[in-house]
Amino acid sequence: MELCEPLLSSLLYFDYFKYPLKLHEIHQFLYKKTSVQEVKKHLRYLLDLNIVHSYKQYYALSEDIQEWVEKREKNFSLSQEYWIKADRYSRLIGRFPYVRAVFISGSLSKNNTDTNGDIDYFIITKNNRLWLCRTLLVLFKKMFLLNSKKYFCVNYFLSEYHLAIPDENRFVAVELFTMRLMYQEQDLRTKVLQNNLWAVKMLPNYDLRHYHYGHLAQKRVWYKTLLENCMNNFLGTWLDNLFHKITFRRWKKKFGYLPKETFEVAFRSLKHSSKHHPHQYQQKVIEYVQTNLSLYMEKCSPMATEITS
């Protein structure tokens, strides 16, 4: 019974995205330290109770699992095409002034992008130049990509000396461990992990060898250094502060109807952190799991004696 709640919680998390999991994936996304064998044992009981459903090598709580598996396999093939675009645009982003690292997060990082999906970028910038860097990237998107975010959704920024993420929850932990490194000028991927060790405790079964996979440090193009040298002065600081204020006011005007706590999470606009998540997946997923977990736990009660005996 001890693994019933963690198992159901993990399956519920990915059921929100209609994303069935394989055995090893369920194990690595559990918030309780255990073995694959124990996960398999409890899954068998959940299958016998018709709480969990299986198709091929996948598991889910939904009876639509066959449809979900077929969709996941289709999305995997489509994602390979997206990765070509992601690599090209990540290298482009890496050439912008003050960009220090580029990661892919969201659905593509899990090879689950569909035809309506976009490419989400998690970007680390030079300290005290986040908002200047972000504004240059947004202007590029508006001017040269006609404001299309399909292959260029730059929605999360951190500065290199402030890598701790305040939202310590499963959503952020999953994104941290699954995001894919595309560009870096130093070993910032390791530093991101070191500054968010709470995520390791939250997903204790995750194989960190996968986390460290990624591109080696890359040399910057010469004109990037030139442009940065031109703005490593009072003007650059003034522009960074100005773009910070302008962006915050625009977001507040557009999304000010949201509760204060929701706004601060979905549209974080601190000096060293910027997040633009209008869909509020973090809040929605967490609430979905919390709302449905108790219902599934009630169905598990008949198995308590049998599993623990």
C-alpha cells in the first residue's frame, strides 16, 4: 500500500497530458525512493483492480490508453522533425548578446509534440542583462518571425548567478530533469542542478546520468562579444532596467485580472527571473492531481492488506 499513492500521483500527473508511461518512466518520476521491482509488483495489483490500464509496454489510468499510446508514438515521430528546428533556433539564440545557455523544455523535451505544439526555450543570461537579452529575442520574433511562437517560444529566463527556482513542486522538478541542453558557454547545466537540489529529493529515483547529457561548452561568435562590449556600461544597465519596467507594466495591464499569487507564478518578472506562462500548466496540473488522487486512493483500499501482507 505504501507505493499506491506515489504511483497514482505520478500516473495522474501524466494523465493530464494524455501521456502514458513505461515502467522505468513511472519509477523515475515517483516521489518515493524504491526499486523497479516494487513498482512492477504494485502495478500488477492496480491492474488486477482495473484501476491502472496497460497497452503494449505503457501504463495509464485512462481506459483510452490505446489511443494515447498511438498518439504518443505518432508525436515521437513528429518530434524528431521539431528537433531539427530546435537545434537550428537554439544555435541562433546562442548568438544573441548575453545568452549563456539554451535548453528545450515542455512537450518537445519529452518527445511529445503534436501538430499544434511549439518549442519552449529555457534561457540563462548574463547577470543584470536578462531583460535586455529577452527584449532583443522578442523583437527578433516580432520582426522576423511575424510574432510566431511555434518554433520560437522564449518563455523562461534566469540569470547566471540566480539559478534557484522558487517553485519547489513536482511540475518544476519534472521540467528540470527532462529539459534538453542545446547550447552553453560554460557548465551551467550542472550549476542549475546544484542550485535546485530540492528536485533531487522530490524525484529520488531519477537517473542523473540522463540529466548531465548535453552539448559541451561552446565558443561564442566574435560579433556577440563585440555587441556585449558595446553595452557593458551604464547604457546597458539603464536599458535592462527600462525593459524590465516596460514588460512588467504590460503584463500587469494585460493579465492584472488574475489573483496576485497566480500572476506572480505565471508571469514572474523579477530582476533575475522572467517567466511568461499564460496557460498556467503548473497550477492546473498540480490541482488536477490533488483533486483526483483521493478518488483513486479510495479504490485502492481493498488491496491494502493483500500488498502489505
